[in-house]
Amino acid sequence: MARSVLTLKYRPQRFDELLVQDHVRDTMKRAIEKSRLANAYLFCGPRGVGKTTTARILAKSLNCEKGPTTNPCNTCSFCTEITASRSLDVIEIDGASNNSVEDVRELRENAKYTPSSGRFKIYIIDEVHMLSPSAFNALLKTLEEPPAHVKFVFATTESHKVPATIVSRCQRFDFRRATPAEIRDRLAWLAKQEGIKVSDAALMAIARRADGAIRDGEGILDQLAAYRPDGIELEDVEELLGLVPTELFFDYADLILAGDGPGLMGFIARLFESGYDHIEFYSGVVQHFRDLLAVEVGGRNSGLSLLPEEVERMLRQAGAFGRGDLLRILHGITAYEAQAGSTQFPRVLLEVMSLELASGRSTLPKSAQVRDAQPDESGAPVAGDHPMTMATLWSELRLRTNAHRPMLAGFLELAAPQSLKDDVLSISLPTKHKAAAEKLEENQKQLAATLAEIAGRPIGLTVHLSRKPAPDATRERVNRIFGEVDERELH
Ligand SMILES: Nc1ncnc2c1ncn2[C@@H]1O[C@H](COP(=O)(O)OP(=O)(O)OP(=O)(O)O)[C@@H](O)[C@H]1O
Ligand SMILES: [Mg+2]
Ligand SMILES: [Zn+2]
């Protein structure tokens, strides 16, 4: 990921600005206070979590005019030079491109001389695992008899490739990945500082994509801010990153839930037409069902960072499946996922998998299904012999509407299907969404036309207002698992 403006501008300059790595920060501060510093440190951990940042803060702590101190001033010439990477006493070396024995010999020669102006000479070697075996040997000699004015900081993303002889001569710190929630909070703060408008859902999608690396999250936010200066929405993130929209995973799971074979085939056809990466889709499906299971099993302790509105939706879908079925489905998908990367026929594989998962579903008693259509209902539009035609019709209506009238689809998202009787689909919205209900009514003709297209014959549509924002059962479950939920957060 290219260096972003945000990353440079907001690189933490003191220990107290360093997030996530509390254990590193506290140990390091204590060592500085007690003047018990090691000669060499090994910083291990994934990309973009603060290894270089910490090395520089340490260098400042040691060489600051007011130091050694746990709180470098950031204004003296030593501090400002380090911030600007201009200090002659802080030498940053890229281990990947300076990995020969000659490079290390040169370093040893250089290390003999006292610092030009600071107290210590600090060598920061990034990606130290890239050194050649003979370079490591040369380095080892220096570590065995280090000059008193020299400190080493080695950073690596692959600690297992660093020889044990080196590791044993270093104080080791393990930097950890940031959680999506930690990255989201950091990005929300950055956005506020910079006046970047970004929705919660968009922030969360960026944070998840960053996959533990704070720097990557910042880089994505930076890119999006340039791409969408007026405000960043979830769709913008999905578009820029080529993510499969979250919405689709809910729809896919609904189709599995419905045991809706024809619906699934149509869904997969459109998925491939839209050009989404099928590997990403597979891993997204695994993730979605894994999240459903986590919510079903763990509730508050599920460890998921979900937006409040997502929680309710997840709970509803998870409850509709039930724990046993989620486990069965996850087993099924992971078995297929292994093949997804190598098959020449990804579409066929996905179709087979989906139908298999769905066929397991349709043998379940209808009473176990949540959004079920009336079992005795006469006009089953898509395929007469399977249940849940209402769910199929409904998810298809949302998908198709979203393709050409995204605003209208947004209103549909506020509604829930109530019944499908005598070829009339009845949907309802909470009373507080009266305006949305009116919009839907205004567009009734077009919506009915889309329904007819899906069903292959005329289907009517009626829009109602209902007092209940969500089924009581769901609300109760939400409250039971998450404690009393603030109504405002849910909507
Ligand atoms: N722990 C953190 N707290 C706050 N910001 C962080 C943290 N980690 C990373 N960042 C942000 O990411 C940027 C890059 O971090 P840094 O270069 O220190 O990561 P790194 O661990 O050295 O990564 P790499 O292994 O790729 O070199 C920082 O400038 C900062 O904006
Ligand atoms: Mg680094
Ligand atoms: Zn200073």
C-alpha cells in the first residue's frame, strides 16, 4: 500500500499516542524510567501495527535534549530531526535490500564511532529476517560485544526466520494485530480531525478490510477521501475495494434458508455476470455463516464488531437457521472452499455447493423457518413445490430494484414482507417510516412490474404501516443477549 498522507501526518510521536500495543508501551516506559534498557530489541508482528513508529519514539526518548525520558519533547533539534528522518544518529536500514555480509560489516565499522550529537546511535533494521546467513553471523559478533553508545532495534513480520542466536540476544516484543473496532475508532478520530465525512458502515467495512493493519486502514480512508470528497458511504468502499456487498451475503443466506434452488441459480448467475471474484465470494460466505454462528452462540461475547443495525439483522437470520444448521452449513462450505481456488469451474462448484446446502434446509419443518410464507398459500410464483416463495420474491425484488433504482431499494430495506396471498405481496413498514412507505406506494407500478418479471405473471403489491418496528421475539432476543438496547441505536 502506498504511503498515505494521513499515515505520515498522524504517525504517533509519543508513547501515549501509540494505540493497541499497550503492553509494549508500558514495558518500554518502565525500562526507560529505570534506565534498564536492553542493547537490542526485536519487534515482531504483522504489517502496519506500529513497529517502526515505536522504534522512532524509543530513539527520541533516548536522544531527546530533555532525555532519556518517557516523554520526548518533540521540539528539540534531536526530536525534530528524528521525526523528519534526518538524524545522523538514528540509522534506518532496510534489511531486505541491505542484506549482505558486506552491508553488516559496514554497519559494524560505522557503529564504532560515537554518535555525532545525540547520546546514542540507534540502528533500526527493518525486515531483519531478510539478512543472509553470513550477514546474521557478522551481526551476531556486534551483538556479543556491543559498543556502549549503540542500540539496535530489529523489526520483522516473520520472526520465525530470525536465527535463535540473534533472538536470544534481544529483548523481544510481540506487536499484535488491531481489532476491527480498534481500527474503526482510530479512523473515526482521523476523519474527525480531517473533516472527512464517512458513514459508520463505511468505516467498519474499511476497518475489516485492513485486516489488523492500522496503516492499511488509514491508506484506504485516504484514498476514499480523495475519491469521494463529499462523503464516503458503504457503497463507495465496496466499489473501490471490489468488495462483494454485505447485502448479498444476507440475500444468499436467505435463499439457502428458503431452500430456494431456482433462486440460488439466478443469484449465482448474476453474481458471475457482475464480475465479482468468486474466491472472495466464498470467503465472504464462510465469514457470514461464521458470524451468524458466533452471534447465535456467543451473543455479547461473540467478539464481532457489528453495527447495531447489523446485530439485529444477524440475530434474526441466525435464529432462523438455528445452531445445528449453521454448523452443518459451515462444514459444508469449508469443504468446498478448499476446492474453490483450484477448480476450473468455479460457477459449477458454487452452484453444486449452494444446492446441497439448500437441500439440507428444505427438509426442515417449515415451523423452524422464520420468514416463512403460509404453507397453504396457493399462488407460489417461482417454483410451486418449495416453501418460502415469499422470501425468494422479496430478495429478488430487492436485488433487481437495487440494480436500477438504488434509492428505491433503500426504501425497500425499511420494509418487511408480511404475506403473499392471491398473487398479492403485502409488505409493511414501521409507522415512523411513513415517508418511505409513501415513496414505495408512488412507485408501486414499477415494483409490481419487477415482481411480474420475476414471477412470470402479474403480482400485486400492497404497502402497509405497522406499529411494531421489529417482531417482538427478535427484540426480546436482542435484549436478552445484549442487554437493553437503546432504540435509537437500532434505527
Ligand atoms: N499502534 C499504532 N497506533 C497508532 N497508529 C498506528 C499504530 N500502528 C500503526 N499506526 C499507523 O500506521 C502508520 C505506520 O505504522 P508503522 O510504520 O509503525 O508500522 P510497522 O509495524 O512498522 O509496519 P511494517 O511492518 O509494514 O513496517 C503510522 O504512521 C500510524 O499512522
Ligand atoms: Mg515498519
Ligand atoms: Zn526532544
